[in-house]
Amino acid sequence: MVGFQSLIVVIAMWAGVAVLVLTLGLFAVIIGIRIAQAHGRRRSERLTRRWRNLLSRALVETPVSAPPVSRRDAAEIMSLWGYYHEFLRGECKTNLNRLGQLAGLDIHAKRGLRSDRVRHRLLSIHVLGNLRDRETRRLLRPIARSANPYLSLAAAHALMRISPRESITDLISMIAQRPDWPPARVMAILQEAGPEVVSEPLARAAIEADVAYQPLLLIYMSTSLDRVALRAIKEILLATSDEQVIITSLYQITHLAHPDGLHIVRVFLEHPNWLIQLHAVQGIGRMGNDDDIDDLVRMLRHQKYWIRLRAAEALAKLPTMTARRLAAIRDRQDDRYARDILREVIAQEVAA
Amino acid sequence: MSHVLDFLLTREGFSVRLARDGREALRAIAEEDPCEVVILDVMMPFASGIQVVRSLRQTPGWSDVPVIMVSGKGAESDVVSALEAGASDYLTKPFRPREFVARVRAQIVRSRAAANGSALARDGVA
């Protein structure tokens, strides 16, 4: 009995020792991890500080040398270098690229394209796009056609940065096939390329596109030169009877607010679809003149409230319209709805 | 971005004070002496650049200090709302470093000329 009790005591003692050793071991591991993290943080801060100074100096003087970047630091430096590229423009970018090449960022970026991590691949694509090395286009083209929307869009953007005039046709043909690309990002790429590059290829593509894709391409026409966009929209409107295409076209004409667009918009006041009429009225509200007063007054009697409202607003917005003139038009109306809607708009104008 | 602006301005001989966020900028306006020009980002933590410029325009001593807003938001409405809030100039990102420095200089020259003009008027010199 005594022997059994002493065995329990021995087991308990060893169990206690084991728990103590485990606790101390875990404590040591936690301390080790903390020390390693603090060391890594300090190292990263030193590296960032050093490279910030190098990058900032490169903005004002041509770099002649750069410290080599190790594989371990490549992602951090590429990210910092890319950040400078994103908020600066002009001649300083040439210096940033020279510094990047001296530091071997192009080599790291090409290697990064094969990484398993999407983040590294995205970063590498951005670096290659900013470096504008034409040789890298053969690496980026397959990625631009890949299934991943983030990688493909980033690669398309990089290609546009490297050679905009040569890549724009490809980009536009891809836009129609990629509903997964966020339109705001696509718009930003087109805006960055500039209207001189975008206008003609986009106009051609919009005219020739399938009716299902035309509204999408028409939306991007706000990045084009007004005269080219207007010519293309006119051609599309002459050839189509699709209501969505007509509505998007009228929306774009209104957005462009080019005087030549007024004649096109006026034609659609008589369209049987009231939504199209509504967009036509809005267009006249933006571009119209005294010649449109009779048409707008007629629209004040329309059975749809929204058309009456937009027609009244359009009348109020006409360049020569005054409060007294608007009140006189209201008083001449024998239709109750026309008078009511003008009264509403006049009240809004007074309140504003 | 503040690091780059600091570098560019220090290199041109300016003395630079940095505020890390909107709250720190508001505190500086409330507690410190006015400076010759203020550079503000529109989007800052705790208080936006628009809030800071509005507060600055209502603070005695700071109300005439030129403010240059620097932002990635380049839409017409963003620029208009910043200028209406009291900004003296608006620069959209990406920007050219030399253009930024030139705008800062121009604002300072204009502000000094205005200050000299009002001092002369106060002294009765036509």
C-alpha cells in the first residue's frame, strides 16, 4: 500500500516537472518569436528608411549606383518603388526606373511572375509595367489573357504602360470579353493612356461590336476625344434599333455636352420608348437653346411624371431662361400637370 | 507621401513641420504659431483635409495662410469642394516634383505680397 502511494507521488512529481519544462519551453519560444519579430521590424524600418532616401534623391538627380536588393527584401523594395511611381509623374520617373534597374528590380520582378502567391505576381506585374521594358511584353501578354481578373487586368495595364499605341487594340478587344474587370479600373487605364491613343480604336471597336457589348464600350467613350466619340455614337445610332444602345448613346452625348450632339438628341424626343424620350429631354437640358422651348413645353404635358419633371428642369436650365420668363410659360399652360410641374421646378429654383 | 514632400521642400531650403494625420494637424493649428504655407492631403485619418482647411480658415492667425491640397481625387467636384472650403490651390496625384515646389513658392510669394500690401494700407501708404 505504501509502495503504491509512493509510486503515485513519483508520477505526480514527474508530471509536474514535465509541465514546468513545457511551460518554460513555450515561454522561451514566445520570447524568441518576439525577439525575431522586433529584429525583423527594425531591419525592415532601416531598409525602408535607406530606400526612401535613395528614391527621394532619385527624384532630383540621376542615380549612378544602387545597393543590390536581396531576394528576401525584393517584395518590400518593389512595393516602395511602385508607391513612388504611383503618385509622381514627369521626368523623375526615368530616374526611378534607372534606380530600379541598377538595383536589379527587373530581375526580381521577372522571377516574381512565377511566384505561387498572387500578391507577389501582382507586384511583379506592376514593377514591369512601370519599368516600361518592351522585352517583357512577351511575359505579360499570356497573363493578360489568363482567367484571374486581378492578374489579367494588371498585366493589361502594364502592357498599356509599356506600349500604349500597340496594346490599345488588344485591350479594347479584351474589355468586351471580360465582364469580371471592374469598369472603374478599366476607365482609369484608358484615361491614363490619354484620348489621343484611345479615341480611334475605341470608336472603331464600338461601331463594329456586337450589340450586347456596345453599351459597355460606349460608356468608355468618355475617355475619347469629343469629336471622335460623337462621330462614332452618331454612326451607331444610325445603325441600331436596340433600346439599351440608344439610351447609353444619349447618356454619352449628354455627358459630352458638345453642341453638335444637340441635333442628334432632338431626334429621339419622338421615340416611342418613354425612357429614350427621357434621356433626350435630359440631353436638351444640358445642351439646349431657345429653339427647344416649344418641344420642352410640349413635353410638360407628357403622361410620365419623370419626363414632365426633366422637361421643366430643362426649361429652367436654358441659357436665356429667367424666373419671369419661366413663370410666364407656366401661366400660359392650360394643362394642369404642366402648370404643376413648372410650379414645382420654380419652387426648387427659388429654394436653391 | 509626406516623406517625399518633406525631402523636396527641405532640399529647397524650407523648414518643414509634419503632422501624421488630421487630428495632429488640427492640434498644430490650435496650439502652434502659423507657418507660411500648409500642404494637406484630402484623405487623412481622423480628420479630412477639407475639415482641416475649414478649421484653419476660422482660426485667428492661420486664416490667411495659403493651403495647397494634394490628392489622388481629381474629379471636378473634389477640386471644387476643396477650393470652396478655403484651399488656395489643388494638386492632383500623380504630380511632378518640380511643379509642386513651384506651386509652394508661388503661394508664399503671393501671400507675402498680400501681407506687405495690407501692411502698407494699414500705414496709410497708397
